Amino acid sequence: MQGTPRTLNLGILAHVDAGKTSLTERLLHAAGVIDEVGSVDDGSTQTDTLALERQRGITIKSAVVSFPIDDVTVNLIDTPGHPDFIAEVERVLSVLDGAVLVVSAVEGVQAQTRVLMRTLRHLGIPTLVFVNKIDRAGAREAPVLREIAEKLTPAVVAMGAARGLGTRRPAVTPYGPLDAAFTARLAELLAEHDDALLAAYVHDEGAALPYARLRGELAAQSRRGLVHPVFFGSAITGAGVAALMSGIAELLPAERGEPDGPVAGTVFKVERGPAGEKIAYARMYAGTLRVREPVRLSGGRDGREAKVTGIGVFDRGGVGRRSSVAAGEIGKLWGLGEIRIGDHIGEKAGTGARRHFAPPTLETVVVPATPAGKGALHLALTQLAEQDPLINLRQDDIRQEISVSLYGEVQKEVIQATLADDFGVAVSFRETTTICVERPTGMGEAVEVKGQAPNPFLATVGLRVEPGPAGGGVAFRLGVELGSMPYAFFKAVEDTVRETLRQGLRGWEVIDCVVTMTHSGYAPRQSHAHARFDKSMSSTGADFRGLTPLVLMEALRRAGTRVHEPMHRFRLDIPADTVGAVVAALAPLRGVVRESVTRGAACALEGDVPAASVHELGQRLPGLTRGEGLLESAFDHYAPVTGPGPVPSRPRTDHDPLHRREYLLKVLRRVPRQAV
């Protein structure tokens, strides 16, 4: 075990254009992995490898690159900074040991910076802060440090002093034991989390605390995510990067894995290779995964066994083909055709693919340039959904239209370009609309009995629908004896209930409800005399999958539903003399101010606003605040649609007014039972 190298899986996160990809290049160069620092503007960076990323100069997909710092192997994961690609960041968070949050010395703390730091702290991920771009005109040191303390976390300490800000040759001098102000701040900050240190600090006012003890406690508390050291520097000039690299090795939790234990890993990314083969990116927590050895996979489906046919391990800026990938390493895996993001390899480990950020609140219909392109479009979007499950690909059975969920317009443009460049499918989009949900307003029951018209199935299904607790999702319960029919039939009903509720009475997904099975019945396996099993005389899972939507929609119709729209919690930092104009502008957008705090010439407003109004609010804010206003918003809850506004209370725009029960019955009556 002593010879096992230490590994750190490190995420680089930032608001868009803060310079994290440039920082990645500088770290690789400083570690001796690359000979020349690539440029985002020139499209020559190691991690932005997609043609679209190089054209736009932004990171769209997460990328992994490895480099050494002393005895630590760092697997660095560069993540997108644009909020439209926050889902890509979310998938990476589950496999990180630590993070570097990049802040611009010019723009300071921005909206996405807050969202990211809030999530990192919530997950307890140890995080260093790197204030980048000190070479840029307008770069600030003390004001940005105050912003970090006020807007991100007060548990921060600057690790050095920057000089020559705004020049081509800035420099950073690390603090040491002779810097009295630094050691005093360090002692004060660390004492908040260590009683023994607090007692010594109070007794001797910090004077007698050995620097080695302070430094050791800083490392311990940083690795636990309690304090966040702040480094200043420039990715372009390299100033301060050496100090950051030392901090990464010293202050973040690099560990030695257990290569001899049971195999345990998590898949955080899936892509397709040049030949269309599926490639999974997995972080290994324990054990050693070897080529051709059977391994158990588990995720949203039952556990199943598979064999990896090829393994690539990240090493010194590249990917080397290996026969195995061990604990602590990140590997590229070939041969797992059914693998999905969030699946576990072997034993369950890590946090898995949990939700950390709000779901997408926008959707659009994707339209192929020609009717003949529908098949190719569906295949292409299916592959894109493998890489980004949150686009939530769905097809309207009535209109034969395909919809996807979105975080924003930039994501839509990227999907359009990807379909054209990678799949040769030209598409356009319908108008982007807000994704609403439906909640039951009362209780409703329905039942269809085997052998009684108009039930065309050899199955009896009765269901009751009623409201559930907010945030409870869909709960399925049995009001009948579990042994009253085979378990597979109950499973078919439950799975179909969840699938059917993706589109309610008004076309939106139904949430926060309880569905209880009140009646059940089936025809046992039977046949004519001396004949083989006859499917036309015996119930199958297809009977229950076909009947359940009819019963469920009737029960839902009797219960009734109400459309709810997504609401964002917003924060507006604006000049105090513009409060009146901003509040007046919020009214027609159905925004409500819940809290207002004025400090000198600045004012912070917090409140709720419909997701449909956020874009317009952002567009109007500069004109209302002389360009000084800052908007931060994030999904908070769903609220009933009321009054006029951008989101209508009418059904979903792509939802056919024909009642779904009538539609389903018309389809099923045209299909012989043997074909169901």
C-alpha cells in the first residue's frame, strides 16, 4: 500500500470567461506535460477538443487531463462555465476529491460563481479559490477578496500578495511565517473550527502559535472543506501558478487508493467514438477493473454483468491503453454498450448521479429540415441524450414531434450545430417555451375489469390518484394483496404509471401525487386441450402495460389537475437610486420582492419571479440600472399559473386537445390483441 501513488481528482470550475481553461493549460505547462501553452482564442487548448468549442471559445463538454505535482497524480477535469451547460458540471461533481474555483480579478464574483460555490460547500467538496487575470486592466486585489468573503464564504484567507496588477508583468509573493498579519488571520480563522487552537489563540493572542502548527491545521481544515485558501495570479503570464500548484498538493485531499479491494467505480460521462462505439468515463474508488473480467453494473435498472473490452487511463496529458484501471484513477472504458451516466461499476461508491442543480425549465420542438429526416433526427438525439440525459428527449405520439429540455438559448444553438456537424442532420426549432408541471387537485378513481367492454385486455386494473406532498414525486402503492397476481404484472403497472404521468391532462408531467392500485386481476397461463401455451387466453405483461394508461388517465381526469410553472428565486444587486424603476419593472413580469437591504449607495433585492420572465428581466436590467445591475437567479419551486403573463394556463402547445383516453382507445381498437 505504501508504494501506491496518491491521486487527486480535481475539478476546475468558474463563471464563463473567468479563465479556467487557460488555467488548465498553464498547469499542464508548469507540470512539464506540454511544451507550449495553448490559447482559447486560437483553439489550441488540450481540453477544448470539440470543433464547436474551438469555434466559440467556450467549454461545452467536460474533459479530463492528467499531470503530476511532486508525488501526487492530478486528474484534472475542466468543466463548462456557461450556465446553459450546468448539467455537465453536475455530473462531474460526483467524482471530485477537490476543486479550484476560478474568479476574475476584473469582474469579481459573478452569478454563476455564487451558484457553484454554494453547491461545492453543500457537498463538502474541499475548494481552493484562484483569483485570475491580475494582469488585466482593472484587476483588483483587496476589493475582490472582500467580495469573496461577503458573497461566497467568510472562511477564506489570502495566501499571498499580488503586485503589478494590470500590467504585463504582475507578480505574487506567498505569505510566510514572518508575515504577522497573515499568521494572525490564519490563527483567527482556524480557531473557529478547533477548540484547542482557540484556547491557545485566546490565551496567547496568537503570538506563541508555531507556524508549522498553523500550516498543518490549515491543510487539515482545507481538506475537510472548512476553510478556503485564496490564491492570486494570472493564467496568461503564469504569475502565482507555482503557489497554486503547491497549494493543490498540500491543501487538497490526495489519497492512496485500495487496488486490492472490491471493484467500485462511477460513470460520469459517456461519449461515442469515431466508429460509433460507446465510451464510458469512470472514476474508480476501489479495486482494480481489468479487461475481459466480468463486472457487475448497476444504476436505474437491475444489476447486470458485462465485460470491458478496452481500457484507457489518463496519464501526463494523454490517454494510454492499459489492461486495467485501479482505485483513484479515471479510465475510459470500451465494450459497455448499455452503460449510462450515473451507473455504478461493481460496488456502489461515491455520491452517484444526484441532483445538485435545478432541472431545465425550458423546452423546444426539434424539426428536421425534411420529413424524411425524422428517423435520422431521432437516432441522433438519442445518442445526444446518452451524453446529456437532462435534455429529456421525448416524442409526442399524436403529432410525431420530438421535444428536448433546455437550460438556455446557447444550448439550443449548440444542439443545432452538433446535429449538423456530427450527424449531418439539419434542423430548426419551434419557439422555446417554459416547462410547466401538473399537480392533482383532488382524488379520482377508475377501474377496468377483465372481460367487460370496452376493456380489450386480459387484465383488471383499478387505480386511485390523489395529491402527494410537495417535492415527493410520484409514489406508487398497493391497495391489493401482493400475492393476488404475479409480481411481474405489478411491476408492469408501476413502470407504466410512471411513464404515463410524464404527460398529464394538459400535456405536462404530473408530479407530487400518490397512485394506489385498488383492483387487480389476470388470466392464468392456459391453453386448449393438449396444445401449447396460448397467449390469447392468458395474461401477459403487455396486457397490463396497455390497460394501465387508460385507467390512469381516467382516474386523473376525475381527480383534476392544475398547471404549475417554475419559479426562480432572484437576487438583484442594483444602485439604491434605481430601486423604484426596478420594482416597477418587476410588476408586469409577475416578480415579487420578498426582501430588500440597502447599504450606502447599493441595494440588494431578493424575491420570486416566474422562470419565463427571467430572460426579459435580464435584458431590461442594464437599461434600468445604468449597466450596474447584477441578476442572480435559480429555480426554487413550482407555483400555480395565475393571471396574465408569458406562461399561459392553457395546455402544452404541442398537446393535442383530443382526450388521451379516447386517442389510446382508438389506436388500440385498430390493433389485434395478438399484436399488442
